[in-house]
Amino acid sequence: MTARRLIVEADGGSRGNPGPAGYGAVVRDGDTGRIIAEAAEYLGRATNNVAEYRGLIAGLRAAHAIDPAAGVEVRMDSKLVVEQMSGRWKIKHPDMQPLAAEARTVFPPGQVGYSWIPRERNKDADRLANEAMDAGQAGRPWQPRGEPSAHPVASAAAVDEPAPALVLQAPAPQAGWAAAGDQVVATTLVLLRHGETALTPQKRFSGSTGSDPQLSEKGRWQAERAAEALAARGTVEAVVSSPMLRTRQTAEAAAVRLGLPVRIEEGLRELDFGAWEGLTFAEVQERHPEDLDAWLASTRARPTGSSESFAALSQRVGAARDRILARYAGQTVLVVSHVSPIKTLARLALGAPPDAVYRMELSAASLCAVQYYSDGNASLRLFNDTGHLR
């Protein structure tokens, strides 16, 4: 059988270079040219090149979510990214190296090709990047305008079918959180950490630029137990997942039980651990002691060779949270993610200081829950629940 052909068009921009930045990406059917997925995100302060690489990664992940066996042609108007990813130019800048490495992990070698196109032929991706920057600078989440994807696993920007009626209305907030008579809408995010991988029991760093391991046998068992518990509660109306393989496998186990599709949200991916990927804490302490000390002392410090600090992760995860809340207002949503994003969501809900993430324990396949109210308040309802695994 001939592999499906997909076309990814990606772009990124920065207003100031560095300055307020964002990316846009579309995935087209290779035969018809029809856009079947879109992705866009405001990145905060970044350079043009970082934004372009982030757009490439988002486009590749959206294509992978549609068909991981597809042949992919990437079209970009960035000569730099095309030549570097094609292997003809060396990648010398330290900010670009981990991003290029991350892009290469999405599909197996030989499955992706790169072509340069003039800017006027990259208008859709450019439009999305500018929409994301406009939205971010206005303090609101980017909202898609495209047609829905026909595939059950869509990119962060694909448009949903109309949601089913609310099965169980979330309880109202405590008295005093809104003025008398106000109509307050509650949206619940049930946060599920993925099941174990081979790296989990060894406590090795496993972020967004490493080997992207799959669930182990125990991890698959954990995912099934979590799925059973969620199905028994009967309140989940949508499933959203990080693009990493381990989270998608965990989300799919629940989605099958719940009879729901899985939506991919790029902003839920794990932190980029750079050169620490695959290492234990002791190994990092031995090889990169000064970087590790700095990282533990400040959420603005980055792991060795990483493109991202906890402060940057917080901005990314907060934007992803806002997109989910805007799309699923008043509903209960299963969000499958990783240690760092889930800890960050819990910290933000509590209004705790940034370094609180260093003082939280989160087990594999554990459940947390945060309820968000339309008056701007949030309530952490559950944290690190593993009762379903006993």
C-alpha cells in the first residue's frame, strides 16, 4: 500500500527579533491540497529563527497525529531552516540545535523532505503566525477559523464537532467568589500524568527532545486502570493530550473507553531537558553540576543545551490552558500530560510561587483536578491521586 502523502507549511515571526513571537503551521492532504489541520501559538519573547523552528515542530507533530506512517513534504520560506534540516548547512547557534534535534524526532529518518518556497506561497502559515502574535499581545488565546479535520486525532487548532450535553454539572464555586446573582461557569480539567516508560522507574530525565519513549508493559497497565476509573465516573466530555508518544498512548486508552476522539495540544508537551535527556539526577550532577545548581536555584535557568526554562514552560502551559478553557467552557476535560506541565497547572491554580514546582511529587498515571470559574478563580480539587492503581 502506498503511504499517504502530507504537506506541512510552517512559518514563524518575531516583532523585534527578538520580540513578541509566534508561529503558524498547516497540514495539507498531498493529493487534494486541502488543509486538514492548523496549529498556531504565541511564544512570548523569541527570535524569528526560534519561532520558525517551533512552527516546523508543530506542523510535523500535527502531521504525525494524522498519520505517523505518511510521507511528509515540508515547505517553508525560511532558507535557513530548510537548508539546516536538509543537512546542507551546519547548525551552529546553540538555540537552534535542540530545536532541530526535536524536529528530527517526530518522524523516522527518510520520511520527511524539505523544500523552500517564496513567502507569497506560504501565506496560510504566515497568517496563522500573525494571528497568534496578535492574540498573544492582546492577552487572549489564539482561536482557529479553519474547517474541522476528518481525522479523530486533530492538531491543537482543528475545530471540534458540537460538544455533547453536559453529563454532570460541575459544582458552583464557594460563596464570595462572585457577586450575588452572577452566572459563573465552571470548567474542570482532570489532569492525568502518562503511565510509566522504561525511563520512569530509573528516574531519568525524559522531556520533549529525548527519545520519546513508549509506555512500558506496566505503563500500559496503568493507562488501562486510569481509563477504567475515568469511565466509571462518567463525567469526561473531551480528551486533550500532549503530542509525545507516551501521553498519546495513555490518552488513547482513556478515549477508547470513553468513546471520544483525542485532540493534540502542542503546549502540553514536557519541558525540554536538553543535554540532560535520558540521564539520572546523579549523572546530571556529575556532568553538569553548575548548570544543575543554577536550575534548582531559579526557574529562569535552563537545563544544559535546553531551549526552555520553567518560566518559559509556565507561559507555554498557561497559554495551552487558556485555549482549552476557551474551547470547552463548562465541560469536564481529560488532559493527559507530563510532570512539569501538570505541576505548573497546579501551581498556577494555587497562585503559588514559581519554585513551588520543586516541592511537588507526581506519580506515573496519577490524577489531579483543577476547576476553573468564569469569574477568573480556580480551585485545586485533587492532587496525585493513585487510588485507581491499587
